[in-house]
Amino acid sequence: MPTHTNSAPIVVDHDPAWQPAGLALAEELRALLAPQALRVEHIGSTAIPGMAAKPIFDLQVSVADLVQAEAVFDGPLAGQGFQRSPYQRDHVPAGLDDDPARWAKRMWSRRLRAELEGLDGPDVNLHVRLAGSPNERLALLFRDWFRAHPEAVPAYARFKSVLAETVADVGVYADVKDPVVDLVITVAERWAAETGWTA
């Protein structure tokens, strides 16, 4: 799912500081967005030990109502340098016959330009999803499966690094990566069933 286009993707080696920084960001956003934020989680590649990633933190906010969250979150997030994205839906995994409306979301992003406005903080993609929705669950499953299978991290990290060197647009990068994520989720779903994993 592209978040910004017309810019080249940059994938860097894993930084051990990402996990504690992601947890701190989650706590800050939980306090900022309470009580509508039911849960805030550090997700994506920066939340996976050893994983190469774009140096952008992905965080997920779980809410009871997306429309209400959109109205309530705009002000506080703007004050922290976030802008709302036009994207309101996640990619539905290939082979899954599901209503795309169930994959609704809202999204805000912050980039380094925030520092120019006197604000401090890392680049962030903030994904706001309905609690109990399939896309909320998928983000957590993807993270937790890789955390439980560190032997799979180097191959996926290498794929992302090579892809970033090959394409010149972050939207294309996301479009090519989506089917690979779908394959990971297929395997992760079996693991979830075998282990009793839940979001």
C-alpha cells in the first residue's frame, strides 16, 4: 500500500534502537490519542529484530470507530507534525475473498520536515484500524510471525533491500512487496492456528 509516491525507497540495516524507540512512540501516541486509542502497537519491519527496513516507524492504533477517530485525531496529530493521508483502505491479501470495506483504515504520516517546524521526532506512518478487523490482525500476525521465526528474517530483509535498489518509487516498492507479504501471511496463518496465536 503506497503512502508516498515519486520518491525512491531507502532500506537500511536494522538498528537495535528501533524497538525501544517504537515502544516509546507507542506510549506517547497512546497518551495523546486517549481515550479513543484502545491500543497502540509498534508494527512493521522496525518492530522485528534484525530486519532491514525503511527508517520509518509504523505504528498501529486500534479504535472502535474510524469516523470518530478521524475527527478527533486530526488536531492532536497535526500538532505533532502529522498529516492525514488520502489512503483509507489496506491491500486485501491475494486469494482472500473478502469485502474490501472490511479493510478500511485511516492513516497519518510524519516526515523529517516536522523538524523544520520546531518539532522533534522520527518519521512515522500511523495506521488507524478498527479493533478486531482483519487488517489490524494481519499487521500483528506479520510482526509476531517474524519475531518467532528469526531464521526467515535475513531472506525477507535481503528481498526488501534488493527491491529498494531496483525501483525508483516507493509506491511501486509497496505494490511489488504486497504479494510477498501475502505469501508470508499464508505461512503465518498456519503457525497461528498451530500455536493458538491471537492478536
